[in-house]
Amino acid sequence: MEKIEAVNKKICEMRQLLQDLINEKSNLLDPEVIIVSQELDKALNEYNNLLKKVNK
């Protein structure tokens, strides 16, 4: 359960970072925005996989 909570916290932080970057860059195609978005996707996938394991 601690792992799920840690990943959830990471997701919240990454979402805020992504939102701040989007506001700063004003361009969704900025390479930095894309990188952070991809990292957030990875964290969301990890979270989803952890939830699947718990629910089995």
C-alpha cells in the first residue's frame, strides 16, 4: 500500500509541474512539456498496474 501512496503523491506533484510548465511555455509541443507529460504517463501506468495487482 505504501508504494501506491508514493506513486500517487508523485503523480500529484508531476501534474502540478506539468500544469506550471504549460502555463510558462504556452506551447504543448515544447520539448520540455512533452518530456514531463511522458513521465507522467509512465507514473500513471505504474499506478494502474499496482492497483490491478491489489485488486486480484
